[in-house]
Amino acid sequence: VSIPLRGKESVVVGDLRKLRVPHPYVAMVPQWDLLDLLAEAGKDEPTFTLAMNTEATGLIRRSGRVVGVRYRDTAGDGELFADLTVACDGRWSMARREAALPVKEFSVPFDAWWFRLPRDPGEGKATIAPYIASRQLAVVIPREGYFQIAYIAKKGTDAQLRAAGIENFRRNIAEIGSWSKDKVDALASMDDVKHLDVRVNRLRRWHTDGLLCIGDAAHAMSPVGGVGINLAVQDAVATARLLAKPLRHKDIRRHDLARIRASRWAATVLVQGAQLAMHRGLILPTLEGRRGGPPRALLFALRRLPGITHAFAYLAGVGIRPEHAPDFARRPAN
């Protein structure tokens, strides 16, 4: 991860290659490929069933306890009963909403607009970089064959951006990253630009009887740092590690579910705190025109104190509290 400066100079924020860990890198995996991998691996598990084209539409309760979900698929409506329902349905979680779990919301001053620009072979280093211009900010992620880019602007301006049209958006992007005309012209229309309503929140309690929320359903993360998926996977691993025994004995109690939040709470709070600090210290001042680049004190520290870059690389690549798959969940490598 680096911060581009004027000219071709840049300052390294975190270098994963210097980490003394078995895998000193971040694998940039499209979400659909990860889901396909999980679905394929599940086929070898005798008790795993995957329902495609199926939407959970409501919770089923018996005597105040969640005992399953109502769903809708291509054949119509149905019900699925379970000893435990785990809600992994994201920041707009139906399960969280129906369970009326108390949530703490944090103010976020910006939204993100995601899009792609073509990337030629060998173009650009494998470096995640924020680009800062007058009242504008973009984060560029190099992918195979394209750049994935998040354009950052004030919250509530999606309609304004779309009304201004694709030509105006292309000019903004070219100004931020010095992209060539043929690159930005790859954006055919504003339909190629996907709006993300950025939210940061967390549940005060992640469970109720028979229901557990994890991932974004328990704590919606800012895209700053790109670690939301890491925390969600860690939540899932912690859930497997801590709940396997009570699930086998069909004896899931509220204190068992509370252990998941207790295990993952510190990592969640610390990461969200760091993200909110970045919102206040860099993103909001940039969007308001009070800052045209990263703080000088930060640049000085990154250049003179290598321990900071090592710490950032560890937090981004490994995490505050990494989780490891329990032995019972490991399978021989093919």
C-alpha cells in the first residue's frame, strides 16, 4: 500500500513482503470466485446443502426463539428449520432487522462509487494506492486486466453525480489519477459506476435465542483499508471453533452465542475506530477542500519510522486477532 505524491514519487504505507508470516501477501479474490470455492468445497461435506436462487424472507419463531427461516425460491415459498440460524446477510441484514437487535450507528461523511478501467499487461505495480486531488479522492486497486477504483465523494450526492453525466465523471477521474482519455472513455455510461452507501455500525449484542449475526450483519465496515472481508471470514472461523461442540450436542445456549461477540469484539472496535479516525483526519478534510494531500506528519513518520509501515502491513494482511481453522475443519490438500 502506498500514497502517490507529486511526480512519480510515492511513500510506502505498508509492505506485506516484509512480514515474517507464512504468506506475506494479500490474495485479491473476486467475491464470486470465493463463493464458488466454498460451494465446491461444500460438495465433499455429507451434511452440507446449498440452495441456489433462494432468498431468506423472514425468521420463524417458536416460544420467543428463532427456529429457522422462511424463504422463497423458483418453486415458491418454503420454511427451513434449524437448531441455529447464522445471519451472514450483510449490512442490510433481514435477520438483524426482524430480530430487532440494538445497533450503534456512526456518522460517515462519504459514499463510494466503484468502477473499472482497463489495465494493460505490466501496467502499474501491485500496489493499492489512494489518489488525492482538490476536493476529490479515489482508491485504485490493480486487478488482473483492469483497475478496480473507488471514487469517494460526499454522502448523499449520488443523484447529483448521475445528473451531471458520464462526461463530467470522466473529467473528475482523469484529474485525480492522470488517466489517459482512452482509459476513462472505457466508462460508457453512469450505469458502469456502482454506488455504495457507506455505513459503519455494530450491534451491541450479536445474538438472540437461536440466531447469531456475524460479518457485516453484526458490524458494517468502512471500505477504508479493505479489511471488511477479512473480519467477516475471521468471524466465521471463530463461530466454527467455538460452536462446534454445542452444535454436535444440540445444546446451543445464549452464553455460547455470546462467546462469539466476546471473541471478536476487540478486533471489530479497533478496526472501526481506525477507520473513523481516517474519515475525520483525511477523507472529510479532503472533500471539504481543507486538505490537498496526506498530513505532513504522517509522511514524515512513514519515511523515518519503518515500524509504522510494518504495523500497518500486519494489521491489513493478518489482522488484530487472526483466526485459524480448527483441526476438525481441516481437509487434506488435493
